[in-house]
Amino acid sequence: MENRFLYLSLLFITSFNFKKKLMHNLRPVVTKTTAHEGLFEFLGEWDVEQRLFHSPGADPLIRKGKTTFNSIVSGLGSIMLTELEDENGVPFSSVSFFTWNVSSGKYEGYYLDTHSFGGFESLSGSPIANLPSSKATLEKHGIENANNLAVRRTWDGTASTPSVKEFKDGGMPQVSEVTRVPMRFIENKISNDLWVLLGCSTTSEGEELVVMENTYTRANKS
């Protein structure tokens, strides 16, 4: 009886190890590609100035702080951590994850910040060759020689924003409804030590406006 139990135990262990090895062989390891390498031009630490344009012609809300961009998962992905403060010392923080989806041939990203009412936002990115000609409005937002920017990628996604706020006792805003707003983000590499990220939103009339401009200056220049 003991020998039979030992035999069945060895058979189970052997079968389990075989299935484990088989499953491992059915899931090949992802090999880092040139597209993955495209994620890492922005590695390092950066000083950031963020300008938010809430309405045309109005003075922007300005935040300043730091961004750190690191490689993760053996170079198959990256993580971006940002800590900013506005002129009144109000803090803002965000985290982003990026990778190249080998199956779909697209960049993918996930974003979360201190205003993400809908949790993580998903982004889909593509490399593009030229700056869209419709971006003539960029120059009034502080970017010189807008037509000479070297665009690396655009990202399409949505941002969850509260469409209605009700102020309760104590003045604390309560979100009563959340709207998902289509957004487009454009990465512009000016040089190895200077990048500009633009966030664009389309109005109900179909006009695309720059609502966010982040300027990144490398903190530790070589």
C-alpha cells in the first residue's frame, strides 16, 4: 500500500512538472525590440513646468516640480513619476506606465493622477513623422519655432473630469457626475535635454485646443 501511494505521488509530481514546463514553452519570452527602445529617450530626472489653459485667453495655472522616468521589466516597459506644486503650494502627483504591445503594434500607457476621478486612464500611442499643420496655435502658448519640433509620438486617450460639483458643509466639493473627455497628447523632442508635451482637447465645434503644456528640462545634463 505504501509503495502504491509513493508511486502515485511521484506520478503526480512528474505530471505537474511536465505541464508546468509545457505551459512555459507555450509562452515565449518577449524580446525587446527597437520600438521598446523608443520609450527610453526620456530616461532620467527632469525639472518640469506645467501650464494648464482652462479657457482661451485666460492666464494659465502653473505648476513646477520634478519628473523621474525609469526602465522596468528588463526594458519592456517604463514608469514615470511626477511631483508638482502650483503657485499656492497645492501639490499634484501622477504616475504613468508605458510599453510597446508586440501583438497590436501600438504603444500602450496607463495614467493616474490626483485628479483621476475614473481611476487609471488608458492611452494608445503611435509614432508620427511630422507635426500636424493644425497646431498653429502652439506659438501663443510659449513654444517658439513650433513648426520645427521633432514629434516622436502621439497618444490618444480620455480624461475623467467632474462635470458637476456640489459644495457641501465645510466647502468640500462632492463629485456628482464624471465625464470622460477625449484627449490627445503630443510628445515633442526639442533636444536630448528639452522636451515639450502638449495635451489637446477638441471642443463641441470641432476645434482642437492646447489645454496643457509641460516643459521638461533635464536635471542632470551630461
